[in-house]
Amino acid sequence: MNVNLGTVLDNFIAELLNTGLYQSQSEVVREGLRLLKEREDLKNLRLVELRKEIAIGSEQADRGEFVDGEEAFAEIRRRSAGRKLSKG
């Protein structure tokens, strides 16, 4: 595979090779791709968890188990203002 990374990334790879931490350009690119895959896997796991939480919340709302949004945010603002006053 032949990939044009551009000057900035070419220079970055050269800098990493100069540190001695990597032995080849391929090693640097593999490490970068491994980290990208790890990040994508984590993002996908978080998305699955978020969807589960949304489903739970939706089921609770269908059963009438929810709080009024305006009241909840007003309470959060009151608590936040109280903390600010106690710090000041």
C-alpha cells in the first residue's frame, strides 16, 4: 500500500523515528492505526451503552416515571448558586 501522508505527518514520523522508539515508518503507522481502532472501539462501546440508557429512560417515561425538566433544571441552578455562595 502506498499512502501520501503530507508534509506535516511525514515530518512527524521522521521525528518519531529519530527518537529511536520506532524502527520503521510502518511501525509508526501501525501504532497510529492501532490507537485509532482502540478509540473507535471505545466510541462504539459508549454508543451501545448510551442506547441502553436511552431505552431505559424511554421505558421509564412510558410508565410515567420521570421528573419535570424545568423543575429539575431549576433545582440544579439553585444548588449551583448555593455552592457558589458558600465558596465566596
